[in-house]
Amino acid sequence: MKYLDEFSDPDLARKLLDQIHAATTQKWAMMEVCGGQTHSIIRHAIDQLLPPELELIHGPGCPVCVTPLEVIDRALAIAARPGVIFCSFGDMLRVPGSSQDLFAVKSAGGDVRVVYSPLDALRLARENPDKEVVFFGIGFETTAPANAMTVYQAERLGVHNFSLLVSHVLVPPAIAAIMESSTCRVQAFLAAGHVCSVMGTAEYPPLARKYKVPIVVTGFEPLDILEGIRRTVVQLEAGRHEMENAYPRAVRDEGNVPAMEMLRDVFAVTDRTWRGIGTIPLSGWKLAAKYREFDAEERFDVTGIRTAESGLCRSGEVLQGLIKPHECAAFGKECTPRNPLGATMVSSEGACAAYYTYRRLELVDAK
């Protein structure tokens, strides 16, 4: 296949669906890890085309959504300071903190800028030596190499007015935490292909063996997801629990070796708090000791900020796969993309945003 639309071919999709229906003989629940996969599933109604015995559970795979509220509040505190240029990708600007978002800081006079790369923030730091330039570095293993490279370049070039607010999280420890939860219903995982394109697949076979769950690395187009589901069902029905790579056009078992070397140099593994889940040991990155001067939390002394989550927003339960977005009483009422209560309604990969965009009208009609 050469072109993207070929991965949405309806005839091939029908064949894969026929195979999935033929292979399914009992109830199974599988979790797609990535929010991008969730949006593709809901947009193309893949979950509605599957056998009724198959349940897709939406996992905590949206990087914006799992960024804890206290980190958002730390970002807001830094961005509001005089002499700071605060840089972020656009999807973070409308994520609500405990009282406001980055757009509100910008409207009040804060110098908040949308950039397309952390290297853009480094360029701003070199062009504005009298300012402190901060980049908001969030996400999974996918976005971390670019952030690591930027810190490496800042150190090499001697750009000391640049710093990184780090909130990077790692997928394999999250899978382990989900499986060890007392409320876990997950029997298999569709792993995120873009994460594995960076980190490879070596961390997944031990998880599959330990928790006796199939883990299938999957892409994001409809045929990618259907093939991942098909392979997962075949394993479940056969009683197997192995790692399979259903995304070989982008994922190699060894991953991106230079990127991983950069990550090991710049970052160190640490405990991380996940929004809606809590602290997962060794589930994230922080800057390594030799790059600590570029740590925005320490530079601006905001590590002491602690914030309680909203009692009305149930995004934590959505992120854990305990409820579907529309089962939250605030969905589509107090909580909309224009006035979001939580990040799952803001992010382009959030499950609540996906249901609001592609499923809202039929959910309203069904009530």
C-alpha cells in the first residue's frame, strides 16, 4: 500500500470484520492504549461494527489528558511571571487548571506562544537573551526525543535562559498498573504504534507473559486497528498471550536506536503522577542530573504546588476505562469542548472529545 486512503478501503475492512466475527466465540474486553486510536475507532464507528461480544475499553493514552492538574497549575504559575516567554503546543492552551488556562494567562498579559517544535522555543531563547524561555514538554515516549534533543542543544550551545517543564510518561508501567488494579477488566491491549516506533517492542513480551494478556502493536488507520483487533481475538480464543507487531511498516523490534540513546543521556526514570490514576512508580522521565539546570520546576520553584481534582469531572474514571465518556453526568452539559471541565474534553486525542464530536447526537437521541 502506498497511499493513506488505502488503509480505509471499505472492502478490505469488510473482510477483516468478517474474519473477526468468525473468530469470536465468547466475550472479550481489550484496551486501545492510544487516544489517537480511540478517535479513529469512534470516528469510523469501528466499535459498532464489531461482534457484540467484543468490548473496546479506552485507555489513558492521551498525553494531554494524563498530565496532572498540579503540573498544569505549575505551568500557569510560570507563564504568568514577568520576563517569561512560555511556549507550548496548541492543544495545551485550553486545558483547564484549577482556576484558569493558558489562554487566560495570555489574555492577562502573559507571553504565551504556540510553537510547532521545542527547537522553536530554543530559537526564541537565543533571540531573546533577556527573557526566560520555557517549553512545556509533555507526552509519551513519542514526543520525548525532540524535547531531549532540545535540552542537549541548549547545553551544547550555552543557552542558559532556556528551560523545560517536564511531564513525560511511559506506557509499559501504565499497562502494569492497569493490570494490577482491583477494578481491571482488560484482557488484551492494542499497543500504540508511534510509541513503539521510538522504543521498539522489547518491553512488551515480559508484560504479556506476566499478566497473561495479548499485546498487539497497532497503527491508527481503520485497517490498522481492525488487523490489530483480529490478531488479538485470535490470540484470546486460542488462549495465547504474546506480543505481536501488526504495524511493521513503522515499527522495528529494536526501535529508533539513536533516539533511545538521546533519551538515556538527557532523562532519568522517575515516579510520575497520572491524572485520574495517581502515582505510578518509575512511569516517567525527569531531566538527568547533568541537565538539571534546565529544569523549569526547580528554576522557578514551583515544585510545591499541589492541586485537588474537580469532584464534578469524572475524567479519571474515563482514563482508567471504568466508564465511557457519556456516562459522566456532566458530559455535553456542564462539560463541552468550549467549556471543558477536564483535559479529556479538550485534547484532540481525548475520549470525551471523540464522543462529543462523533457520537453526541446519537447519544442524545438514545436518552
